[in-house]
Amino acid sequence: MAARVCPSTAKSKSSPQGVSVKDGVVVVRVSAPLEDRKANARVVKVVAAHLSVARSRVSLVRGEVARHKELFVAGLSAAAVDEALAKG
């Protein structure tokens, strides 16, 4: 799953409101700053909560220091992830 991360945003929550789809791109808003990879951990937490899976099933594949990240969700097909994102 490809995602664009917006770190240090004021309206971040680990609820579904932290994840949205805009123009076909998954956008994850998190309150954590970029420093010390805190935003990456928060992205995993927010995405896991949105998809109703354990945090251990979401992993960062690519983009550790970039805004554009590639995430893998173990146990869910791409279609299942797309469906969950579409429900918002």
C-alpha cells in the first residue's frame, strides 16, 4: 500500500480520521514529528487502527525517511485494503 505522510499535523488521531484517500492517494496524517522516526511508528499505529488489524501486521517496506512510504499489511489482500480505505 502506497501512502503519503503528513507529519506534525494538529488533527491526528489513531482513529480512522487519520487516514484518507485524496485523488487516489492514501494520505496519513500524524501528530508525531519526523525526528527519531517517531512519525513512522505513528503511521503504522494509525493505519493499523484504520484497518482494524494489529500493529504487528503493518510494516514499513520503503520510505523510512521520505514522505511517500510503502506499507505492507500481512494477512490482507490489496483488494481488502482498498475496500477498507474506501469505507473511510
